Amino acid sequence: MTSELFLASLQLAMPEIILAVGALALLMIGVFSGERSAPTVTGLAVALIIASGLWLVLVPGEGAAFGGAFMLDQFARFMKVVALIGSVTAMIMTVGHARSEQLDRFEFPVLLVLATLGMMLLISANDLLALYLGLELMSLALYVVAAINRDSLRSTESGLKYFVLGSLSSGMLLYGMSLVYGFTGNTGFDEIAFVLASETRSLGVVFGLVFVLAGVCFKISAVPFHMWTPDVYEGAPTPVTAFFAAGPKVAAMAILVRVVSEAFLPVVADWQQILVFVSIASMLLGSFAAIGQRNIKRLMAYSSIGHMGFALVGLAAGTETGVSGVILYMLIYMVMTLGTFACIMAMRRKDGDNVENVDDLAGLASTKPFMAVVLTALMFSMAGIPPLAGFFAKYFVFIAAIEAKLYALAIIGVLSSVVGAYYYLRIVKLMWFDEATGEFARIAGELRLVFGLSGLFVTAYVIFGGPVGSAANAAARSFF
């Protein structure tokens, strides 16, 4: 690689370089300043992620870097901005809860920055090795933050479960990559697609494809690789769970889109069958298993599994419309999830205790009307009720499935959405029609801001959704 190409590659990867160098600097600040530096390091970490996002938005430039292993296109740029918004929002939400959740140590924001760096690298991966490195950088940081509250048995258990199952998924991913490399002779996505298009695909490639998809599906908690999600969501500190539910899901879905739409596009008939099965299983399990949940974090875990199934409906279509629908779905899902977790973090009694049962929301409309109104809008949006943002998210992926003649998938998706509406509407009923059992403490300013903005987004999407949809369409054209 010539010096000119290397410098051009560095410029394309500058947002990642900002995060990497910044994370090392923050680590040094924390080490030499001690535990008292936690608020300072957190503030600098937020500024670092914002700086990376501003560079991404304001500085033009697209193309392949580092010998084609790193790709910056419209799709990568859009998904990176979404992931960065999710990361910085989740980090801001931890500010008022750091001490009570025992997150007031400087390592926590540094780990979140490293996880965000892994997400960025994952979204731009254009090579199987780059995919693995980005995925592991993100995952290793998440394993640690899941168990960061060492005094909590639940937190330690959730971190251990996540680590063991995550290691299993990484092994499956590596095995799949080795099969793909063995039968195609390449690790680059473009080269793999060229070989698959010019030769008759072999059984070994199909096996490799299955294992690669299994490894990535674990990260988006799609059935049957979902088993870690309810326990980790419930056991991890709530700010950590909010982080898990936002950026990492966006990044994992982005690389899944890139893998099937670039590397394995010539064998669309093979991966389409896999995604249809995973999508149906995720939608059904997410809808039915959540009905009996009483812990709101476990309910959100099953809700997340269901939403990943809905997003995969669009990807299974294998068309530009479908990919555009997935991009839009992940943006709307992330906003709804962050707003809901802001409400969950605000479920704190006046004596300082956090509560997590769904029944604790009873009578919320009479004690905290603003919070009740916003949470109602978010629940309606998650249920897919028009004209809220969640309705448009589901509408576009179902339309893509219908255009691809996947009628059974679309019908099952609609029926699953109807079933899932039950547990969302049950929360609304508790807030507005049941008697209050207690009153929550004053809501922190950062939480009020987050769920206020998310509520505004889902209710006003029908007005300003056009530009967002246009940006999603432009991102989807990167592959077609």
C-alpha cells in the first residue's frame, strides 16, 4: 500500500481513530486521576463520541480503505450515525444513576467508548476478518460492562452467561468463516460474491453461510440464538441494558445486511430460507413469551427479540425496498427502546429504591402524567398503531415482503404484531385505569430529556418522516 493510499484510508477511518486514540487518553486520565475522575471521564467520553459523529456527518468522502477491508459508503455512514446516537444517549442516561448502580468508576465510560469503536468497525467491515475483529472488540467490552457491578449476584451471573454463550457464538462464526474461505479462497466480501457468481455454489459454502449467520444472529438476539437476552437484560444494571438494546443491535443488524447483500448475494435463495425461518421464530417467540412476564426488563428483552424478527422480514425480501425498510426499522426501534428504558430508569421510589415490576406502573397517569403520556405513545408505537413511527417501521418491511412474494411471512408478521400488542396495551391500561400503589421520585433531567425527545419522534414522525425515509433509501442503494 502506497503512502497516498494509506493516508486516504486514514481519512476515511478518522471517526474510528478519534474513538481509539480518545479511549486510550481517557484510560490514562482515569488511571492517573483515580476514581474521582469518573464524572470527568464520562463527560469527555460523551464529547468524544459527539466529535466522531460530527466528523462523520460534516467531512465528505466515501470508498474502500485498507486494501478493501474497510468500507465507507452511504449505508455505513447512516448506520454509524444511528449507532453513535444510541451510544451517546445511553451514556448520558447513566449520569444520574452511576452511583446507585455502582457505575461511578472511570473504566465504565472507557469500555462504552471501546464498544462503540467496535460497532463502528463492524458496520464498515468489508472482509470476514474485519467483521470478526469489530465484533469481538464490541463484544469483549460488553461482557465486562454486563458484570461491572461486582456486588450484585444478578449482574455477575448475567455477565458470565453472556460471556459463555458469546464465546460459543464466536466459535460458530469463526468456523463458518473458515468454511467460506476454504471453498472460495477469499475473505473479502466482493471477492466472495465474485466467486459465488462465477461458480456453482458448493455444499461447503452453504454450511459456512449457516454458521456465519448463526454467529451474527446471536448478536441481534434472534431465535434460536436468543437464550442470553432475558437473563442479561434483567441482571445487568439498567443503564447497561439500555446500552445493549441500542447501538450494538444496530451494528449487528448492519453487518448482517452487508454480509447477505454483498458477500452472499449470488446465493440469495439459500440465505433467504434461513432468514425467513429465523424471522418467523423470533416474531412468534417474542410475541407469545412476553405475555407472562412481570419484570419490565425481561418484557423488553422478549420485545427486542420480536422486533429483530420484524426487521428480518425486510431483509429476507432480498431487495432494495427490504434493506431500506430494515434501516428505517432499526432507527425507529432504537429511539423507541431508549425512550422506554429512560422511563424504566425513572421508576425509582422516593426512598431511593428502583422497582422493575410492570405492576409498579399502576396509576402512573395520576402521579407522573408526563411520563405516562410519553410511555403510552412509546407502547402504542411499539405495538405498531398508526400514525406513530412504529407503524411505518412495520409497514415498510411488510410491504417489502409482499413485493418479494413472501406472503406467508408477511401474514405471520401481522398476526404476531397483533399478539404482541396485548402486553403493550396492558401497560397502558395499568398506567391509566389502575389505582396507584406508590409514587415515584422526581425524574432526573437527562431522563426527562431522553423520553421527551423519543416521544416527540414517534408522534411527529408522520410529519418529518420523509427526509428520514429518503436517507434510508439512499443508504439501501449502496448494495443495489
